[in-house]
Amino acid sequence: MNNTYFITGIGTDVGKTIASAIITESLKADYWKPIQAGDLEHSDSKKVEKLISNEESFFYPEGVKLKTPMSPHAAAEIDGITLASKKIKRPETSKNLVIEGAGGLLVPINSKETIADLILPTDKIILVSRHYLGSINHTLLTIEVLKNRGFSIAGIIFNGDENKSTEKVILEMTGIPFIGRIDKEPYFDQNVIKEYADRFRDKLQSLK
């Protein structure tokens, strides 16, 4: 059975794109970014594609391309576009699909909807958390929002240097399965991504 994995984070620049590349490589999944705001020449889709070494993954064009690196609702207004979750159509694939969200869970796409409205009940949600002062609060708040919307979180990935105390309290308070940690690497290339993909594979394949 093929699954859709929705990758969200506790904020911007917490490591969603690297995590998405690892998961895509590990599962030889297809990849899709619903909304890309700014940096179109070096989009997340292009970054992930360059990090993948398997020949089975397919990279779908972004659902919406916005020119300005801002919150999608503001970038869309500048571009004269009206965003709505129902207008952003997922690609159809017979393989596993990795979907990478934009920013954090409650980043608005219009005056009524956020990134969370792009998630379906059947998605396996993977949360990416990075350690910084306040990250425990941001992580727990994100999990609380997902639970209040009726979603369960399939697993969590921590990004950056290990912080045992932070990771322990988050895992104990939430009971969310721990997939793994992405260390603070000097660089990420296809070989590094593949090493993490191999390391995470068993956990990813066992997610409920």
C-alpha cells in the first residue's frame, strides 16, 4: 500500500526540505511542493531533486509558484492570485508521495485557511523540530493544533545538534514515534542524504 507523507515543521528554516529529501530517497517516493513562495530559481523542489540519487522518484511541478518570499497569502496578493486549498490539486501517483509544506503549520494561504488545510486525514504527518530557545513550546503547540483538528502525527524528526532534555520531554509528553535526528552536518549532498535515508528506512516503513 502506498502512502502520502505530509512534512510540516514547527516554523520556517527548521529543516523540512532536508527531511523531505531524506524521506523521498528512503522510500523512493515522488515529491511535491504545493506552494513555493520566492526563490523560484532555487526552489525547494529543485533542491530536493539535486539531493536524490535513486532513479525512481519523480518531482512534480509546484502547485503554486509565487514570486515574493513572504507568507503565501501576502505573496499571492502581490502576484494578484487568490489562493484556496480546493484549487491546489495533488498529483496522482501510484507510488508513495512526499508533500512538503511551506513554513509552519498555521502559515496563512488566505484570510481563512492555512497550510494545515492542505493536509488530508489519510496523510502520514511527519513533524520536523529544530532545537532553539522556545522550540519546545513551538513543537507542542504544533502538535496540539494537529490533534485539535483530528489529525494524528505519524512521527517526529529532530534537526540539529542533540539536546537530550528537549527531545526527552517532547517525546514523553506527546508519545509521538521518534524517527531520527538529522545532525548538524558540514554539508548535504546525495551521499549524506542516502546515509540518512538508509538509517531512517525501517522507522519510516513502520509508521502507522
